[in-house]
Amino acid sequence: MNFLYGVIVIWNDTTLRIKQVWEESCREMISMAYIPTCTCGLEGVHSRNPESGHPQGRSLDMRSKDVPFHLRMPLLHHAQQKFGSDYLVLLEDDHYHIQRQHDSFGRPAATPKSVEV
Ligand SMILES: [Zn+2]
């Protein structure tokens, strides 16, 4: 995995799982040679959505613009299935937002429908 300059990641069970499952998904759906790029970690300022989970270390964003267009939604669905219902994968304009739906302290996050980044 590559990291955009300036991205700050705290490694915990959630972010390590996001990294592992996303890398596996990309290998399975795109190619063995594809290296995903993390574009946002802790430093994400999603002021409109305090439940995005970035400041709490339970979300990472991944670049989508280098994913072949016809594979963007299949990759999302493939990854979502691998993550299971504890995690949420969204395709935004130029990135995937991946978050654990509950924060590190066990408090429930907002319902997935209200999540935006
Ligand atoms: Zn995000």
C-alpha cells in the first residue's frame, strides 16, 4: 500500500484490517500488480460528518481514480462482502471511504445511510 504525502495513520485492529482486506480485494479484482493508495487517515477533516471515523482511527480512504472504471463498483461489492457487516465501504468522487461502523470505544456510529464524507 502506498500513502499519499501527509497521510497520518494510526495502526489499530480496525485500520490493519482495512489495509489487509483492501489489499486482498484489489489483488483479487484488479491485478496482483496493483498497489492501492491510501489518501486519507487520521487527518481527515470531514466536518460535515463527525461520524466519518477518521479522527478516531477507524476509517481510511483509498484512491479510486486509478481503478479501471468498470471495476469500481465490483471492487466495492467484493470488498464489502469480505469486510462483512461491521464495516462500510463507500465510493466517493475520487476515493473509497472505508470505516468500521462502531468506534474503538464500542459506541455505535450513525446509521450507515447518514454517512457521507
Ligand atoms: Zn473518508
